[in-house]
Amino acid sequence: MIAVLPAIALRPLSAADRASVERITRSVALFREDEIPVALEVFDAAVAGSADYAALGAELDGRLAGWIAWGPTPCTLGTFDLYWLAVDPTVHRAGAGRALVRDMERRLAGRARLIVVETAGRPDYAGTRAFYQALGYRRVAAIPDFYAPDDDQVVFAKSLTLAPR
């Protein structure tokens, strides 16, 4: 028997998605309570049209199942940060996270030379780190005890080819 995955539809996010974005971000159960307002601040800025952030949503079966936010890294040339990625755990492995990252990369093609992702080094983030590595991001740095005692910051990066100017 062949499993059929639901179709993933990517779309811009709007202010009307805020409650769903918060629900999804909380449901991941990896982010600390003080991180949720930061995620929502980035979301709010992105949907308001800030030049600092962009965001995209993934729908499965007509409901928002994940979101991603990224933006140019200040004081760099062609470097972008992937700030937030959260997918509802009930649909993990359905391809929403992969589709969101790939579409972000497609949108940055020709503009970005490097995408940077900062994530945690805690054991419960092992799946997150494996996800980025599977998408071609390489671990480039770790800062011990960055987020909290025994919670390192692990930095991943992916080089993109800029179009000749």
C-alpha cells in the first residue's frame, strides 16, 4: 500500500493568521514561553510589510499547518537569517517544513549568498538539527551555554549562488 500525502499549498500570511501562527508555534513544544512573543513580533512585522522580514504559510487540507519567517541580516551583504520555522506536530513529516524552506530559498535565489539558521543544542532539538542538515545546511558553529546553561546555540548555514551582476 502506498501512502498518499496531502497536498501542501504555500501562501502569503496575513494578520488574520496570527492566532493560528501562535497555536502552531506553541504546539511545537520546543520554544520557551518568552520566545513566543518574539515570534509573533516577527510575524506582525512581516505581515505589515516590513523590509526586515518576510513570511510564508503552508496549508494542508485547507488549514494553516506551518509558517516560516526570514529576512536580511543587518550589516551584511547577501546574508539572510531564517528566523522562525514552525510546523504543527500533527503533520510532521508531511513535507510542509521542507516546502517552506525550499520556497524561501527559491525566493532568495539571486539575492542571497548565504542563509543562516540559529537553533538550540538541547537534546530535544536533535530532530530540528537533522532536518536542516537533510536540507543541505551545514553546522558551522556552536556557542556553549548561549541560550541558557547547557543550551548551546548551534548555527547552520547554506550557501546559495548569486546571479552575476
